[in-house]
Amino acid sequence: MSQSKAKKQRMHVKRTVGKDVEKNRQSVSFSTHERVSKTKNEKLEHDYSKHKKQYKDD
């Protein structure tokens, strides 16, 4: 697979100047938030009230 033009430029700068621009990137390699599944009561509450609004008489 060929390399992109931007990557070629980054590699050229790294070779000639010695400056690694990829180190300046502010990226996090892991998730910073928790994924929490619903409890049994939350699932039951959700199923109970899911379509309740459709059949409501006013």
C-alpha cells in the first residue's frame, strides 16, 4: 500500500530536521468514560413505559 503525500512530508521533515510532528498530537489511546449497562429494574421500567404514551387517553 502506498503512503499518502502528507505522511511522506512528515517523514521527510523527520529525516531532515529531526522534528517529529506526530508526538505533538493530543490523542488518547483509551476510552475516558465508562460504559454502564442498565440494571434489571431500569430495563423493566423502560419496557413498561416505552409505548405507554401512544395509548394515553386525553
